[in-house]
Amino acid sequence: MQLHLVRYTVGDIMDQAMKRKPSTEATAAWIRLMRIQTRVLDAVEQELKKAGYPPLAWYDALLELSRAPSGEMRPVELEKQMLIPQYSTSRLIDRLVDEGLAARRECKIDKRGQFVEITEAGRELQKKMWSAYSAAIEKHVGSKLSDADALKLCGLLDRLGCSCDETQALAARDGAPAR
């Protein structure tokens, strides 16, 4: 009797995985997730605009800077926290600095590096924006989901890799939503 060993390489396994297609239900869930994300973000942006505030990305950047232990971050750290491309981060930082909401400072250790630091005006704007932002969240999400439904949704999103426990802890700590 002869025993044949079958060897699979990582490439073989990946090829098999790539041949599988998502189910119709998984595809429908993906489409809905992408559409609702866009719709809700657009609606929140409009609410901020109506209230006379800058875009949501400004709030997010100011929030991340305010959460940093010393109120400052390297641009690359801000980019990673916000999940936006480098060129967008650079333009955003330029706008925040131009408006006096953040300041750049040179890194003493690495003269080529820099830090972005939130200013007092940036802290004040971020806090003011929260009133309009929280009202928009309530209008476009909170009023449409019971707390139990919101927890169910968090559970489903956790399975996709989002940790609602972490976002709830951050939101509770700062009185602001975590992204």
C-alpha cells in the first residue's frame, strides 16, 4: 500500500479562496453597508454645514489631537488614526494650521520630522462642534434604532472587525463619538 501525501502551498490555498464567491446575501449586506455609510456621513456633513461648522474631518482631526496624551501627534499617526490618505492628511493639517486650530512644531530629535499640536482654539471648536455632531448622530442614527438594536448592530460590526466596546469607551471618556 502506498501513501500519497498531498502538499498544499499558501498559494494553492489562496487560489481556492479566491475562487469562492460571496453569497448573494453577503453581497447585499456589503452594498447596504457602503450605501448607508455614505448616506449617513453625507447627512451628518450637511447638519454640520447648516450649523456653520467646518467638515467632519476637521472635527475628527481635532478630536484625535485632543485625545493624544500631549495634545500632539506626528502627521503619520494622525493619518493612521483617521484612515485617510497622506495627501488628504497634509491638506487637512494645512487648513487647521491656517485657521489657528492646530500648530506645527519641529521634532527636536529628528529635525526632518514634525508634530501637529491642537491649539486652544482647536479645542474650543471641537467642543462646540460636538453639539451639532451629537444632534446629527441622534437624528440620523439614534432616533432610528433602539438601544437594543444599536447593541445588536455593534455585535454584527464586531464580527467584521470593529470593536464597539472600544468605541463606546472612547465616546464615554471624551463625550464624543469614536470613529
